[in-house]
Amino acid sequence: QVQLVESGGGLVQPGAPLRLSCAASGSIFSLYYMGWYRQAPGKERELVAVISIDGATDYADSVKGRFTISRDNAKNMVYLQMNSLKPEDTAVYSCNGKLGGIEVWGQGTLVTVSS
């Protein structure tokens, strides 16, 4: 079972870019279906983006065209490139991995978009 650690969160101004990283431990990371989720204050957690083991991606409508998920299986990493950030993107972003009946989560990283 992999363990996930996110990094890259912080305070940015509206319109700025930010890249989140998710480092995974374990030798079978490449078999995991990976995703990024976020939870804004007072709201339920929502799916942001997912990437399959062969690199197919899907996005929430609210981030399509602005966010890009990618993975580097050789480095056991998943990334979320976020462009044109908006105040409504403010949330705790968490990395998620699924393999069969196994589901793992990172601890989350806070992204705050504010001027």
C-alpha cells in the first residue's frame, strides 16, 4: 500500500499559477488510479481531477481548461498544475490513490487564492 504526501500549497493572487505535488511511497504506485480532491471551508469534498494508470485524465467542469493533472511513474509523483487561479479555488487539496478495494489519502495541502 502506498503512502501519499502533498506539497506545493500556499497563498497566491487571483490569476496566478501554482503546482501541487504528491509524492508516493511504494513500488506499485504505477498501478494506482490517482486523483486530486479539494474541500473548501464549509463545503463537501469534491473531485478536481483524476488520472488513470495509462494517463487518461478527467476534470471537474469548474477547473477544465485551467488545471492539468499528470503523473511520473518513474518518480512516484502526481502533479496538479493550476493556472488562472480564482478565489473560489481556495481549499485544502488532497491526493488520492485507488487500487482495487484499497484507497489511500494524503494529509492535504492548503491553497489560498486572495489578493
